[in-house]
Amino acid sequence: MICPGVLYMPGHNIGHVANGPEIVAYRASQIYPVKVFLHLTEILNKMKITIYLAASANGMISNNRNVPDWLSPEYGQGFMAICERTQAVIMGKTTYNILAPNYLPLKEGSLVVLTHDTKATPAQPNVLFTSDSPQAIVAQLSAKGHTEAVIIGGTQTVSAFIKAGLVNELILVVEPVLFGKGLPLMEGVDAEYKLALQEVKKLNENSVELRYEVRK
């Protein structure tokens, strides 16, 4: 269970608050008390998390074929730009499998892949396979010096970070296509979230970029 006041220790799982300024970080059966110099809540507040995705006009982020042949060049340009700016990219294993090995957006920086298959061999040294919680991932990225990160897919990863209350911004590139079947933006999320429209940008004759602030 993750609580305010817990600091993520690289190489450890998150434990519980032990005694005021101390926490318990645990690995396997060993328990280590450590001093907290920066509360987890402070870490989370300092990290800006943006979701950047393309969507069909009916809100699907992927077609049933799982083939990204419907994306506009403008989406691709924006995708690379935000990955280069943040230098920290979060994705699910399905998204990773589509991009790896030749189309991963960063050669340096941090590429975090949410998966249960954490023993998989990464396509390049900056790829981290993890089954950690969204809070632990944010804390680890912060420990590496990142102040913002971008989520590029897919449904389960987006849903986990939304449910954790960690997303600050949602950027959707709405493409001129309808999918009868495909992947939704979120799944298994029961709560409602208010958005504030910050910008509408026409990218080409048929594609529009919508930028929202996620209200907390």
C-alpha cells in the first residue's frame, strides 16, 4: 500500500510509513528503515504527467487490427516533439511491441514500459520493464531528475495513471476515422474527471489537436 510520506528507493518496492519521518522500503523478505528527505506527495506534485494520444472521431485510440496506419504525419511530429521535450516516456507493453525495436522515440532519457513480463530483454539500454505502481514510477523518474513525463499508450496504462490522480494534461489528436471495434481511451475507470480545454489546434484539413488540463 502506498501512502503519503513514502519515498521510492530505486531497486526496492514501496512499503508503508513506519514512524513519522521514517518509512519502510522492502525487497523480498528484508526490511530497511530509511530517512525521508522528500515526501512522496511532494514528488508527485512536482512531476507533470501528460497523456499524448491519437484518437478516432468516436474516441478509440487503436483499431481492432492494432496497426497505426490511420495516424497523420502531424500526429507523428507532435509525438516525437513531446517525447524529446520530456525525455521520459511511459507506455504499456502492447505499445512498446508496436514501436520496438526500430521506432522507439528516445535513444537516451527514460522509456518506462508497464508489463508483468519484467524479465523481458529490452531493445535498448534506456528501456525499463516494470510492474510498479504509477506512484512508484513517478517517484523513480523524479529520482532520475525528470520533472515531466508523457504517456503514449495504451488503455491500461492510461487508466492506471488516471485512477492514481497523477495526470495533469491530456492531448488528443482527433483523426478523421471511425472504428467499429478497437481500444478505448480508458477502461475500468468508474470515477468522472473534469477537464478544462486549453487549446484547439487544426493540424491539417481533417485532424484536430485538443489540449485539456485535468482538474484535480
